[in-house]
Amino acid sequence: MTSAISGRPARCLANRFTALEHLPPVPDYPRAYAAGKALDAAAQAHGEDGFGAQWAGSGVAQARAMPAADLVAQLVREMAQA
């Protein structure tokens, strides 16, 4: 959970943006959200993609790193068993 992206508590994937939360208090919504979008746009313009909002649902704790091909194979297996 972080308030860094929007100024309101929300689940998101950790990235360079969420690591900035250790700075002074985040402004309330909508100021924090507008500032976050501007930060992401500036970062994107310089080839940096670690500052976008990557929202996540309540099942985010089940996420795990894996190559895309492995994920597709796992989904195919799960669909075959369903």
C-alpha cells in the first residue's frame, strides 16, 4: 500500500516511484496524482519507465516474477484443468 502515487492509500507494484515515499508527507489527492502523472511523463521523456502508476488488486501478494512464456504455459495448463 502506498499514498505516494495519488495521495490516497492504494495497492500498486513497487517501483522507483513508490520508493520515493520516504520523503516528506505526500500532498492530498488530486495534487499528488497530478504531480505523479507529471513526474511519470518527464521520466518517460528521458527513457525512464520506473515512475508510472502500476495499480494492483487484492491478489497482488500472489504475483511472482516469471518469463512471459512460462506464464502463458501455466495459464494453458490451468485452463485445461478447469
